[in-house]
Amino acid sequence: MGRSRSAYATGLGTAVLAVGALAFAPTAAAVDPTTATVSADCGSAGSGEATLKATQDGTAATITLSSSAVKAPIDVAAGSVETTLTMTKNGSDTATFTGKSNPAMSAGDDVNSGPLDGTVAAGDVMEAKSVKLVIFGTITVNCTATSPQSPGPFTF
């Protein structure tokens, strides 16, 4: 009977350790797809395809927007572009992702927003609607999506 208790205690200890490891494991990014494209019209700044890359950590999500079709109009220092990405949310609401973490860009470089932060809930379905870039607080570029996201909206 001593052996049975020892085996039982060892098995129980192993189970407790396994459950503890699961409790402290980081949550997996659940967003799908993680990359999507959309066509957009940015007026005199240009138009064409933009790439959106999404990540998720619980209720916190980031989306980075970049486009080779829209170019930086002037040299832009890192962190000097306020970007607001508006997404349709669950078909009837909207959500915004904002940031001021753009990399440095020279005139003519592809536009890159850097990570834009937003809040999501499990099951949220979001699709790019528009983006507003404010460079140095004075130059504003507004873009509107002209196509649905491909391969589809982000599901968080």
C-alpha cells in the first residue's frame, strides 16, 4: 500500500504542476487572418493596395498598415505621424486603432504606420474602413477603403 500512495502522490504532483504551467502560459494570438490587403483611395497622396498586419494579446490588439502605392510626401521623422485606422466592427459598429510609432521615412518611401493599438473582444469581426494620417500635426492625408479586405475581415 505504501507504493500505491507514493505513485498516487507522484501522479497528483505531476498533474498539479501541469495545471500550474497551463495557468501561467501566455495566451495565443487568436486573430485570423494575421495579414490582409485592401485597396484604398488617398486623394492626391495616391491610391492602391495597403497591407494590414494584425496581432492580438487578450483584449489588446495591434495593426500595422503599410502601402507601396502611397508614398511619404516629405521626409518624416520616426514617431511624427498620428495615425487613426477606423474599422467596421461586427457589421454595424466602428472601432479605432491609433498610434504615433511610425518608422522614419524619406520622401518617396512606402507609407508605414508602425503599430496601431486598439481593444478587441473575443469574436469581434473587423474590416478596414478608413485611415487618417496627420504628419507633423499639420499635413493631413485621408484614405478610404475602396475594396473589401482580402482574404477577409480580421476575426479576433
